[in-house]
Amino acid sequence: MQRNPLTAGILVAGLVLSASSQAADVRINGFMSVVGGATLSEGTARNRATGAETPATFEADAPTGGVYDDDISFKPDTNYGVQISSNLGDGLSVTGQITGAGGEDFDANVSWAYVNYDLNDTWTVQAGRQRLPLFFYSDFLDVAYAYHWARTPQVLPAAFSDTFEGIKFAWSDSTDNWDWRASIYGGSGSAESGVVGIKTNNVLGGVIKVSNDWLQLRASYSQNELVISGSPEITASFRRNGVPQATSENPLGFQFAGVGVHMTFDDVFVVSEYALSAIENPFAPDFDAVGTDGTIGWYISSGIRIGNLTPHITYGYNEQTLSREMPGLTNDAANAASTITLGVRWDFHPSAAFKAEYSSRDDDSDDIVQNDIGFASVGNGDQHKVDIFTLGIDIIF
Amino acid sequence: MTNKTLKTLLAASLTSATLMGSVAAWSGVAVIVHPSNTNSFSATDISRIFLGKKKSYPDGSEAIPVDQKDGAAVRSSFVSTVLKKNDQQIKAYWAQLLFTGKGTPPKEVGASADVRQLIAENPALIGYIDSADADGTVKVVHQF
């Protein structure tokens, strides 16, 4: 009997198909937040040069530029994500996550796209596009269902790109009552902020986390080299003593370090983080590239679970200290703001939570600065003073 | 009394009767493995496997946890006693891991009888069932 090559081909294809659909365990998961809100009362930012005053706004999502003003908006905190992952067996899996945020008109972005391979029981390697794991909540910033706030505190110093493409080695193990997790990563990233393009080269960092059944401790370090692109005016503004900076020849060094603690006592939890960042200035080591000694931020938050309700309170503080060494400055001065947030999370459904949240931010900036070279706008009115209220629903599926 | 109120009352009494019935019949939770699994387990070992922190048994062989259906009374009891989390906390916990590539929640496989049947057939699996459903086809390694 002569074999029909076509039939054989179909048979083989069929076998391969059925084999792959058996082995490939494909999962589709997603999340969505629909949040509306507005600022209630505002301070004003005053332009020192022109005297013009503009109302203060509240930036809810720095990476996407989601900003609340006094008109009710559903954009700044509203987002979605769909994740497809497939376990190919023998420790190999692939994951892709598409997200979109109101601040970017819901345009779809690839936030994660990576291959994961379990080298053994304690070591895992991930290669591809991943979130930059700076804070406790960085990894799952978009998944508001996974935390108690409507949005994470906006007081910690942000990086210029929240993703990177590269490789991460993660290790996890446990001893008696403690679980240990550590990772190191490297790669490069990019971001756009309005008309400014930012490349983060030579991203390098690590995270260590130790936890037991009530305590989590976490420390994180990250650094990269910033290269700025844009119009000639923009690139010219990154110039000191006639030498262009933030170029691929003279990149600016960015450094970040942070520590965090999370404690659970029955129905009460307390979480706190402290972080600092600085942009190195190769031409004037006494102050960094934006004229500050760096940015610090910290918050402490607590909540109590009462059935399906979780009322919570958070205090946060952010400060950029302008360096005394700056031309025109006679003493230390801070560009600073503190925020108190009160909110309640209501788990009204097994996969959805309703959140009401009120934040009041005060301007703690020093009001003294003789700032004749156009650096940070300290003392320019109450530019940080703003109250906002939001209502929203977070869903996972 | 309107017909609607009567129906509501009837439904309410039926619901409470069902709830009481299930509480009365529920004798406790047994954590079970395949009879050929000779590992000994502490509550911490079980918790680590079900939270995705351990992927193997103490003897080094692969460990695959299976969950009961969301909302099952046995599952809530297991999650609060062994994993020390409430239903909402465990959902948030897995959301954190799932969307950051650090892990996937255990497969859901229905009720106690389904879990028992699967575990009887697969030495890698570990699950929990209503103690009353435990029989010779599986091995009970922890009970509460």
C-alpha cells in the first residue's frame, strides 16, 4: 500500500497539535480598574517670572501622566490588563501582559513579555520585558485589586522608565519559619514623557525579601544611565559648563535605593516604605543633575479588616532637597509635600472591590529661594496643595 | 401578607436550613496525598506548597497542589486555618504573584470527591477534603 504523503502530513500535524494543546496549559487572566474622581480644593502654582497662577493638579499615575483636576475624570486611575501565559512543561513558561491606562487614552502597551525557566527548585531565570521592581508594589502597580488603596502612594521617587528589557535571576528558599527571595536583574529600557524621549541604559539592580507569616522585609537597589532625546531646546537644557549631558557619551547616572516593611497582626496591617533616588552630576559632584541632593520619599499606612470592609489611613512625605552648593542658594531648601489619605475598600464580590478614597496633600516647600537659574520651583505658591476624592471598582478575572 | 413576601420568607428559611444542614454534616478538613507518598508534613510544609513557595516534597519529588472550587466551605476553612488568610487576602496574594510572573494559583478541581479521585490516581498531587470523604484510596497527612 502506498502511503499518501498528504494524509501522513495531516496525521503528523494532528499529533503535534494535540500534543502541544495537551502540554501547553494556557491561562488567560486579567484585571481592570474603573475609577472616577476630581480635585476638591486646590492651591496655585505661581510662575516667578511671569506672575501667572495656575491651579494645582494631582498626578495619580506618573508613568502614564494621569492627572486629576477639578473636572470629574475617569481617566487617571482607570486601567486594564490582559495576561496570557502558557506552561510548556519541564519548568518552561511564557507570559505576555498587555495593559492600557486612561492617562494614555487606553492605548495598549506590552508591560510584560518574557520567558521563564526554572533552573532548579530554588533558581529561576526570566528573560524579556519586565517591570522594574523598585518598590513593594512596583511589580503589580496596575493591579489595584491586590492592594488596599485606589492607587499606591505617589510619594516615592519614581524611575524614568517602569519597565526594562533584559534578564532576571531569581532565587527563593525557606528556612524554618522564614521564606527568602532574592533577585538580580540587568538590561535596558525606554520611556517617553511628552516630547522628551528617555533611554535607560545599563539597568542593574537587585531585590531581597524575607518573610514569615506576619512580617515581610524588603530592600531594593537599582541604577541605570539616562540618555535624553528630543528637540534641540530640550537636549540643550541638559548642558553644564558648555558640555552636553544625558547623551550616550555622557549619560547621567540614576541611582535608587529603598526599604520596606509589611506587618500583619490578625485583622490589622501596617506597611511602610522609605526610598531615595539621585541623578549623578558628573560635572559638579556637590549637587545632582537637577540641582538637588536627591529625592526622598516615605509613607506609613495601616488598615483593619472588618468583615468585607477595610478602612485605612496613610501618611506620605516627599522631599527634594536643593543643594546648598547651587549657585544662587544661600541655605538648604526643600521642595516638599505631605499627603494624608483616608479610604475604605469594600469587597462586595469575590473578584471585585469597591474603593472610596480621599487624599489631602499639603505643600511643605520652603518659601525662601533665590532661584535665578530656573531650577525646581520652590516657594512658587502652594503648587502641591490639593485635595482629591475618588470612587472606583477593581476587578480581577 | 403578599405573595412576594411569603416567597422571600420561604427562600430565607430554605437557605438557613441548607446552611445548618451543611454545617451539621461537615466534620473537619483532611489534607490528603497519594498512598505511595511517604513524606511527613508539618502545617508549614503544606502552607508553603499551597502558597507556591515550594514546588517539591521533602523527598525532592514534584508537588502539585489542587484547590477546591471557589466558595466551598472546606476551602475557606483550609485557607484560614492552614494558609492563615481570608478568602479576599488569598485572592489578592495570587493576583500579586500571577500578574508578576512569580507563580500561578493551584488548579481548581471541584468538590471533595473530585479531589479524592484525582489524588488517588496521581502521586504528585496534594489536596484537602471534608474528613468524612476520606477513604482508603488516599492517605491523610494532616487533619483539623
